[in-house]
Amino acid sequence: MSTQSQIDYNRIAKAIEYIRSNFRLQPSLEEVAENIHLSPAHFQKIFTDWAGTSPKKFLQFISLEHAKNLLKEEKASLFDTAYETGLSSTSRLHDLFVKIEGMSPAEYKNGGKSLSIHYSFSESPFGNLLVASTEKGICYMAFEDNKEKAFGELKQKFPNAFFIEKLDTLQKNALSIFDKDWTKLNTIKLHLKGTDFQLKVWESLLKIPMGKLSTYGSLAEKIGNPKASRAVGTAIGSNPVAFLIPCHRVIQSTGHLGGYRWGSDRKQLIVGWEGSQMYS
């Protein structure tokens, strides 16, 4: 049985899809609420509680026009400043506090036989997720409603590791980001299995400010390999840590949001949610 948080998330996702599909008709609050079988007042409340803004304003943050404007800002070098300094006057650029440590070959040798991994299931504004950690940091985080499937995918990455279902402090600190609690960000550490190139791409993702967007080509340039857009896209697609490593902030150069490992609808909601936190 889904929790109330999951039910609300599903309702909001359905509402956004309805608004987006019928935007030219400018559906009223009453029409949208009726479509998801809620009273207008209740719909307005759960949407505002979740997004911090109205459905109509939220839709602006996931529009093609808004995405193109953000990409223009990036090309105008405003993003370059934030990228280089890690500071931004217009957004709380918190991600640079998250530190990545690459696993040594010995740690993932023989399917992670030397690793002890804690894992737990939690709720987020974007659906249920599994989060896992070694003694050094978060090693995996993924959106998934089916617990058995979620654990199976984690085990595929480290088939011989020793797993314990336990919510530890590392995981609690990481999950606090969904509560908009930035006070523990400097305690968040990621302990990841990846090639040097993958780790470099994942680190570059951490430098995209919240509420901003970038492209595959731009990231390739940032890491000094402008012809590697396709390889960058592959590395982004293999990101093992949802949300904390913000691969959702990378979109197509046309302004279209493009695909996402955990679902394009979820990407749309995350991008809109982050925009509403920064600009509402």
C-alpha cells in the first residue's frame, strides 16, 4: 500500500501532465482538480505544500521557454562564474559541499566482496527511493517503488558485498536535502565505483547550481573534452546517486528536457520543483 506521501506525489505528477497536455486551453483549477479526483481547495493545498508555488507558476519552470532562457544565461557566462567559484548570488549553490571519493580497485574487486553496505528505503518529494552507504559514504541512491526490485539493482552493482538493512547517519544526512535542510551538506560524502572519466563527469554535475540547467556539450567543454558529448551523456546516464548528483539538470541543447534514468516525468517534476524553490 502506498503511503500518503507517495499518493500525493502521484497526484501531482498526474496534475502536471494534465496541465502540460492541455496548456493551450488554460484549464482552470477546478478542471485540474476534477481530473485527479480532488476538491479544488484540497488540490491547491497539496500542490502548494509540495511545490511551494501555484500549479500555473510551476508549469512555467518546466516550459521550453524557461529552459532556453536558462541555457542563454549559461552561454552568457553567468554560469561560468558560479562554476568556477562555487558561489551564486541568485541561488543557494550547495552541491559543491558534497564530496566524491572513488572506490579503490580493491574495494570493488570480486563484486565488492570486501564491502559492507547499509541500505534503507525512504520517501522523498519525488517518490520512494533506496539509499545505500559504505563506511566511507553514500554509494547508491535510486528512485524505485518496488523494494525488491530496488534491492536487486543495488545487489547487481556489488553482487558479493555484505548487505545490512539499516538507516545510518550517512544516509540521514544525505536524505536531509529533501527537507531543504542545507546544514548537514558538508557532512555528505559519496563513495562511488566508477572510471576516472565517470568520476570527473559526476563531479562536474555537482557544479551546476540548483535551479539552473546545462547541456551535454557544455559539460564536455567544462571537463576539457569538447568532442566527448556522447561519452559525457553515457556517464551521466550511469550516475549511481539520484538527485544528490544532479544529472536531472542536464538537458538537450534545444531546451527539451530529454531522458532520465529514473523517468522523464520525474525529471520534469524535479526541475520544476527546484525552479520553484529558487524563483518563487
